Amino acid sequence: MQASPQSDRLHITVFGCKNSGKSSLINALTGQSTALVSDEPGTTTEPVYQPFHLDRVGPVVLVDTSGIDDEGDQGSFRVHKTKQVLDETDLGIVIFSQENECFKLEKEWYRELVGRNIPVIGVITKVDERYVDIDPLEMELNIPIVKISAKKKMNIGSLKDAIRVFAPVEFERASIVGDLVKPGDTVVLVTPETIPAPKYRLVASQQQILRDLLDHHAMVLFVTDAELPGLLAKLNGRPDLVITDSQVFDKVNAVVPASVPLTTYAILMARFKGDLERFIDGAKAIETLKPGDKVLLSEACIQHPHNGEIDRVLVQQKLHEAAGGQLEITTNVGPDFPDNVGDYKLIVHCGGCIFNRKQLMMRLLRSNEQGVPITNYGISFAYFHGILPRVVDVLQAEQR
């Protein structure tokens, strides 16, 4: 609870061949032996995420990956997992292995990163063991190349400086809700009576929005929907903003005066993590669904759905009702996302509160390229209940 959420950190991913020194580089950057280092090829089998605070950059996540030259069935799977990390990478570090002076694979991954508009820093490791002329590579690729020795801690400062220069400064919005409130505003947060989180905890989106409001010096009151009418009576019905869980849309909308701005956690996260206008446009595709159409539900969290919560259970029920019959609904969870989504009539995504913005935006990009509308759980529920105009009005989103 003391650290910044991983999803809000700049994601720096290290790519390179087996035994090129990826884990050693991460240990040198953090100054700790957090990444497993071994002379045995293939030690890193899954992407490993290491939170770190880099001076003059802020909270980051360093991502250690398996070798891009991994082979065999297991090796191909590990390379596939590494490619998935591209979707959440804000800055790529490519290690050019001295054992392969043509750098064929490294250049392929460099081109993949550049093709996704991801800034790239090149690294030559183990320079304490041999001299490497980096000028031809820098001229060919037009990227900074830093020569380091993780073992001898040589030029680690230079690599950190390169990260500070090339790290994207706008990898996410500056605030989830801070632009909607002024210091001293009274904000009411509403959650269902049965709080959809383990005891003593809040849902991740609620935690993040609460902290953002406190950072912007708003006065925050947190209640269940059952307590909301009594609280509004004490406030003479005049809070400056009400934010509710989508599950209790109807109850909250019925008691909050029309003059009071009202929105939801999911809609705020849609704006923070993705493209709110795209999600609103995507909701319009709900009215075009017909029985038998294919719909993809995509969720960041890997968890079992519970009846009565805003999850795939209620979303599916409402979608079937809107279509007037049974749809063909597929669910995918976690970092996996289909390369080909062209057969779907609609994608409905969760709030993505555990994803970084890059990860969610790549999914929007993929759906856009293949002409598939995409919306958000919270926005779709506002649409189902007929209150979408009200809950996006506070965000000044234009419905085109």
C-alpha cells in the first residue's frame, strides 16, 4: 500500500538474446540483486516485473524478459510471452549481444519497437571484457547506444541519463479526477453494501481515485448506497461531485439531484487509461447487436466472477437482452489478447485499473485497425440504464 500501483508506473522493458546480461543490467540499475542471474541460458522463463524509483523520472517498472533467441516448443512460448510485453512497454532497452555481431534478431526487435512508436535505447554489455565500436550501429539505427559493464558498474549512470532523456513524459494522464475538483470540494464516493473487495480493502479503482482526490485536497466522504440518502440530507443535497460503483447506478441516480455532477469509477478509469470518446462511440454498437453475433469480453484481472457483481455475469446478461437473443460471447483475461479481433461485432473491456495506459491503448489501436467497436464495462452499464449522457457530462465528453 506504500508504493505507487504498478499500473501507474512507466514500464521499461529489457530485450535481448539469452545470456546477454538482461538480468544483470536490471540489478545494476536498481542497485539490488532482485533479478535472478545465471550462466545457464533460459533462466528467465516469464517476464519479471521489478518496481523501482528512478531519480528525476519517478516510479518505474523494469521488465526482465526471456531471450529473444529462445528455441524449441518452450522457447517459442517464452518468446510469445515476451512479445506480449510489447503492449505495455513505454520505453524499450535492446541489448546488442557481442556474440552475434550482425545483430539480426536485435534489429528485428528494434524495428518492432519503433513500429509501435516506442522509444528505444541500445545497450552493449560486458564492455569490461572487450572493446566494441558502437558508431556504425548508432548511425544505422539512429538511437543512443550505451556501453556498460553490469559487473563493474561501468556507465550505469550514463544509461540512467539516457532513460531520463528518452522516457516519454506523457505516458499517462496527469490525474484521474484532479481536473474535476477544486481544493475544498466535497466529493461523495459510493460503493455497494456488499463491497466487492476482500475485507479491509477497496477495489483498485476506488483506492486510486480516493488517493487522487486527497492529493488534490478535496474533502471525501465514502458511503454505501444504503447510507447515501442520509448523507445527502446532511449535505442539503449539495456535494460538488458524486462518484459511484456501476452496480448501484439506478439507486444512486434516483437520489442524487440532477444539479449534482455524477459519474462512476469505471468511466473515470476509462478516461484515465484509455480513450473515453472511443469507448462512448463503442457503446452505440450495442443497439446493432443481433442474436448469434460474436462479442469479446476482455478483463485485466484473472479472477472468478461472482453473481451480482459488475463483471462478465451481468455484462453478458444485459448484452443478451439488448440483442434480443443469445450472442456468441468469448471471454479473455489477463495479458492475453487476440491478434485477430475482426470477427467480433463488439469488444467490451473492464476498467483496466491494473493495466498501464499503454497496454489498454494498444488494445484500442488493434480494435480500431480491424474496424471493431470497443467500449467499457461501466460505460455499457450506463448505456443499459439510460444515464450515459449524465455520467459523462461532468467529463465534458462530446457524444458524436
